Amino acid sequence: MRKFTVAAGVLTVLAGCGGGGGTYIPEGIDLMVSSITAPINCGWGADIDIDVVLRNRGKTESLATWTVEVRFSDDTVIDATDALLATYTVDGLAAQTDLPKTDSVAIPGSGVDGLYYIGYMVDTGDDEEEEVENNNVANKAIYVGAATMPDFTVSNIVVPVKILATRGFPVYVDVSNQAVPFYGTLKLSIYVSTDAVITPADTQIGNDVYVTNLDYMASTQVHFWANIPNRTTGHYYVGVYVDAAYEIPEENEANNTVASIMYVGYAYPASDAYEPDNIGQYATLLTLGGSAQTHTFTPGTDEDWFTVNIPGPGTFRVIVDDTGGGDADVYIFSDPDGNNLLTLGWTYGSEDVSWYVGGATQLWLMVDSFDQKPNATYTIRVMFTP
């Protein structure tokens, strides 16, 4: 038996039928763990039952007596250093035969709450000579701790700073599970509110989004397309509610919402014709060698995004001139989400920034105000030298 690591979860092996196109079946002996079924969660010191199916996948009968070990690990690498929960022997196994068993084990009495793994190791003493020796270990994840239910949270919401009423816009948010793994379908809903307290009584402004399965401490980003109904010009809160109907019991039901403020109107106050352009998805297209564009920071915390298509290898250059009393800075990214910053210009006064590009590509630029002076203006122009 050699040490081998597999992904957590229920392990299923298809028997196949041999021959061309089928699953390979060894001519010799091949002992393995076909599947593990265990509780999703339990407390420290708990007694649990585990259903396991041991298998001889090979075409030759196993005649030797071989050992099975059940271990408790904090990672997916199951070996003899992990805590031993149980051990027993199996007196041989006929060719291509399953051996279902139910093993009762006791989880260690104490530890740090979190995700652990029940691991099975077959033929630990190498008592049986196998044709395949790299499939003798399998594991199943289990949450161990005081929590008995999942705990969903939403965070990192991204909405436009301002938007025209009735115009659609994207919203991004992260949903996470901070407790017991969840295997099912989770619903997220989006609302607009006059305050930061989001409730199902607020106006829903987009279709529900569904997430399937969230393990312990897992997180995923979801995307809404929202549309504000006709409203009085002003500031509103756009918020996301996870499990708003309380369909799934949770450890904490008070952390299921997140919101961000945005301006809604029929015209932008003291702004410019390029809005909304405060996220990469709304970036204004710039033309290489074209005329300078004039933009306004409204409010002072405004961010303006731009994109430019680079035709091939060469040096890209952007010039940002302050024209209205502020201090604009410029950032160059390789992606519209601003995750990969290439270079930036943030000196006092005008910015003149160059970046060598190795081939045809698309770049994104973000300009913001260092001093956050409202209604300050600037111009931007871009050039390219092959």
C-alpha cells in the first residue's frame, strides 16, 4: 500500500466493462475504497457512523488478510501521522466484489472548529500484492465544531456611484459560508432602499441569483443585472440579501445583507456626458492619437474608467492634465476589474505615464482625484508608438 491523496468527498468508481473505450479493470488484485458516506458535521467528542464500501476492482481474488485504518486529519493527505479512529482486518475479497461496512468511530474530544477529513487506508501493511497500488486511500470532509448549521454572509458589494433611472446596471457581491458546509441551492435577492437596512419589504430590482453548494469558508462572486424603477432624484441604497425568505436555518441570521449607496436621477448633477463610467464594465473607449476628453469628478470620490485597444507591440502613453483645480491620478490595468495593476501616475499635478506592450491587447485606465475636490475637471488623451 502506497500513500495517495484524493479530493475530498464521496468517491465513486465505475466498474466498466473492459475492452476498448471501457474503464480499465486490472487482471490482478486491486483493493480500494469505493465510497465513503459520513455526516456533514458533528461536535468534538461525538460518536458517528460511517458507511464505507471497500472494493476489489481486479479480476483476481484477494486471499490474504489485510488491514483497514480509519484516520482523522486536518488536510486531505491521509497517512500514519493522522489520528487513528479505528482499525480492523478483512479476510480476503472476491474478484470485482464490493464489501459494504458501517464503522462507528469517536471524533477526538477537542480541537479548533473547522473542516477536517475522515480518511480510509486499505492494506496498510502491504499484506496483499496488488496490481494497482496508488488508489488505497480516500477521504470525506466533515465539519467539526459547535456550529450545527451553515452561516451565510454577503460582502464586497460593487455598484455604480451614479446611474440614470430606468437604466440597467451590474452589481457584484461575494457570498460566503462561515460554518457547516451547505449542499443545496441558496437564493440571493437584490433590492433598492432609502436606507442602509435592507429587508424583503424593499423594492426588488433584479432577478434572484442562485448558488449551489458552499463548503466551510468557501466564497463565490455572484453577478446581478439590476434596473432602478422611476424614483425621485437622489441617493439610494442598493443591497443584496442572502436567503431573504429564511428558507435555510443558519447559525446567524443577522449578517445576511450588504448595501452600498448610489445616486439615481434623470440627469447627473454637475457631471459630464460620459457617465456612468465608474466601473470597468462602463469604461469609456479612448482613441489612440485622438483629441483630449474633458471629465468631471462628481462627487469628489468619483472614479472614471477608460479602455483602449492596443494594435501591437509598442509604447502606450497616457496624459492627464488637471484643468479645474483638482489633482487627478491615473492607473493602468490589464483587466476591467482592477485586479492587475500595470503602472500608475500619482504625482502632484499633471500625469504623463508610459507602458511598453508586447503585443495586441486591451488596457483599462482608472482616473480618480487625490484631493477628492468635487466638480474638479481634467483632460485625458492617449498615444501609441510602435
